[in-house]
Amino acid sequence: MTVLFDVLCEGYLAKMSIRKDGSPNPQIRNLQHRLQFWNQHFGSIPIDEISPDMVDSGILALASRGKLRPIRNQATVSAQQPLSGATIQRYFSELAGAFKYDRKQKLMIVTSPMQI
């Protein structure tokens, strides 16, 4: 059984949208934005084909993209500023969380690309 990355993201978002106490997660929009970046980077490829090099290229693409500035009723535009290291770490952590969810659901037999 091969699971696609976008399907993994959907399942992870569904799990994260509700806290353990049953209340809605107020941080779900931030998580959605971070996973949207990874979903655009990886697309609909099988999760067992994602390599550490692909993760590294995603981090480089994120760093070169820089900060985005939302404009009401329009697409976001570049703010012409670099992302902080903490922001890049948050994106990396969300991807790691998705692969941790994957391991708990036993969707991938091979090791995670997040492990070195």
C-alpha cells in the first residue's frame, strides 16, 4: 500500500484539528499554512519516495522564498525579507510531525526521511 504525501497531510491535519480534550485546535491555521508549503513542494508523490535530499531542497526553497506578506482579497506577495531560523524550524517540525503521524498509523514501512 503506497500512501501519497497529500493524503498523509490530510490525515495529519484531521488529527491535529482536535485537541486531546476534544476542543478545536486554535493553531490549526498555522499548521495548514506550513503543510501547504510542503504539499506544494512534494505534491502527490508516494511518501516512501521522499528522501532526505528532497527535504533539504524544500528547506532551501523555503529559505530562498523568504517572508510573505498577505494582502486582503489578493495573493500573498514577497516581503523581501529572509525567514528567521525559528520559522524554518517550525516548517521542518511540522513535516517531522506528519512523518511521526505516518509511523504511528503504520503507513510507511521504510524509515522516515526525517531520520539521519
